[in-house]
Amino acid sequence: MPTFDFDLFVIGGGSGGVRAARMAAHTGARIAIAEAAELGGTCVNVGCIPKKLYSYAAGYAESFEEAAGYGWKLHGAPQFDWAHLKAQRAKEITRLNGIYASLLKNSGVTLVTGWAQLVDAHTVEIDGRRHTARHLLVATGGTPFVPDIPGREHIVTSDAMFDLDPFPKRLLVVGGGYIACEFASIFNGLGAKVTQLHRRAHLLTGFDDDVRQFLANEMGKAGVDIRLNCEAASVTRGPHGLTVTLARGQQIEADTVLFATGRVPNTQGLGLEAAGVKLDERGAIAVDAHYRSSVPSIYAVGDVSTRVQLTPVALAEAMVVVDELFGKGKRRLDYEFIPTAVFTHPNIGTCGYSELDARAKFGEVTVFSSEFKSLRHTLSGRSERTFMKLIVDKASDRVVGLHMVGADAGEVVQGFAVAMRAGATKAIFDSTVGIHPTAAEEFVTMREPMPG
């Protein structure tokens, strides 16, 4: 039997990679992990965590506005300190980087700093030094995609949004996915004049149609200038900022132009071709049900293999790989009914199928929906409304889609996701006593289905 330096070598110190390395090390295996940047990957450094911190910051602007309706007198307009927020965020991210390093060290994982490249099915090279392992795991995540248009050197991607200097008074966001919508909402709340362009007729492709329309309306009411069926053709810099020329010839001026036009698997420069690893039509590492690539000793999890681009999914996939290599090999991940949230203002929380997808899969479905002003806004003076929707498979009475647009939607939907994973029927929802007064109780008090 050949001898190797390690039992598993992980390439990528993001959420999935760190989870795999730690849990594998706890089995007694010899584990190493390579990372060229800060530990924690996109989620910790330029994704989920800083994005939600900035979402909280934007939320305070709404709270200040609402406070007067509840009797609070604010002497003078609140002042926002962008530099202070950036410094506080950086401090927290540095703390999290340190926690990740400690977790790896305490688990006995060897951390190698540098860019790793595959040499063959069992070898990686970092800064001229080679390391061998019985198994390799690629967990390098994704990277922002920017179309090749004239002036692309003047635009920024989501990775740069947390440290902009100065704060953009005029922000143009190009894109209609969750990242584009989140940053449009956040910077609108922080005080920027935000214009959002999307080349399609609706935001958030893949989400339930009613959710997409409702959110666009709420974002528009809050001040985001959403322009659909628009495409940016070029960007130029002048004495007064940036000018974006649209495909139809119109021009929009901005201080910062964010292209949030999707993410692609981070596979460039990894030496995948040399090792014989095949990519799929999306440029992702093609894997089987066990996350094994075309090379039996090489595995891949997370956004680099792009089943579902969510941090918790990468964590779950990592646990399947660890069980496959060092456990009983029985662990599996079911991709149905994965809940997710979009941290727009208001938030989106969703689990299961959209109405369109549910009709395609189950045939006959019953749809329940509710739209209302939450109790909070009866006194706040704000016009924000909440939307909820249930989709029920008529044959089994099972709730197969649950969608919410409103405050803390992610927190609300997380609990309902457990019930949906357990196969809860509409009858179970109806028999559940609601917590009053909450918005969440609406999910267990909907009785009248929508016509059709």
C-alpha cells in the first residue's frame, strides 16, 4: 500500500472545507487544509455574515423612522458613520477568522497557507512544496461573474461592497438575483440613492412569482428605483463619477456600479485538468451522489460543485463526505425542502416549491395566501406590508411550499421548515395553535384557498 502524508487534504478554508477538515480529524485521521486568504471563505469574509451585519445597520434607519409613531422624540436627524460600521465589521470578521483557526488547531488539523494546485490524483503543490494524501477534497467555493463589457474595470463586485471608500451617494446595482436585491435594499436603507437594473421582466428568478412581485413593490416603496428589461452596455468614468450606458442608449450616472450578475465555481488555477477532474456544462466539478469527482480519490463540496449555493448546504455535504471516507458511509443529504432567506428589506423566507414548480411536480395543488400590515406598522406610520403563501399538494394534503416576505422571515420559516421536512399536512397546520399576536401565526390560520 502506498504511504501518504495525510489521509485527507482539503483545498479551501471556507465553511465546507473547514467543517470537513475538523470533523474528519475528530475520527483520528491525518488531515491538512490549504487556504490562500482568510479562513472562513466567502460566507464569513465577504458574504453572509458581513452582509447581515450591514442589513442590521440599514434596519436601524427604519427603526428611527418608526420610533416617532410610538412616542419617541429624536432630537435632530440620526447621523450615520460609514467608517465606524466598516471598522466594527472588520473587527468582528477578524474575530471569526481567529475562531476558525483555533477550531482547526484544536482539532489537530495541519493548516497550510497558500494557493494549492492539484498535481495528480493524490498530490497537491503549494509554493513549490508537494503534499500527498489518500483523498483530496476541493472546497474552493464560487467567485463573482462579471460580463465582458467596455469599462468593466470601473465596476465592483459584491466582494468589494463592504469597504467602499467613500460611501456611494449614488449606487447602481446591475442584477436581479438575491445578492443584487440584498445590496440594493441595504444601501438604500443606509442612505444611498439606489437604482437597480435587471435584464429580465422580474427579479429573483426561481422564486415564487407572487414573492418576486411583492418584494419588488416593497423595495420600490422603500425608495429603490427598479428598472426591469434593462441591460448595461458600457461603463465610463468622467469628472462627476461613472456613466452607465444601457443597451437602449439611455445613460445613468452613479458613484459606484455594482455588478451582481451571478457567481461561478472557483475552479481556475487549481490544476483540475492535470489531475483529470471533469467539469460539467456550468464549469463546476462534476460529482456523483457521494460528492466524488471523475477521479475516485478527489471529492468536491459546496459552490465549486454548485448543487445549491448555500453555506448550510456546503456544511451538510462536507459531513456526508466525512462519513463516506471515515465513517459508516450511510449519511445522505436530501435537497428537497431546503429553507433559505434573502436579507432584503423586507426579508424573504422560503421553503419548498414555488407555485409553478409545485403544479409541475404534483399536478393539482391548493394555494393559500395572505397579505396584511403587521401590528408593528399600525403605529409606525410605515406602509410596509407582509405577504405569506402556502402551497398544498391536493392528493396528500402535504404542505409543499411555504413563502414569506416580511420582518424576520428567515427566523419564521426556519421553524416551519422542520415541520415540512417531517411531512406536515395542511390539516396539521390548521390544528396547530398560533402564538398571538405574531405574524407567524398567519401560517396556521389560513383557511380560504385562492380561487383557481
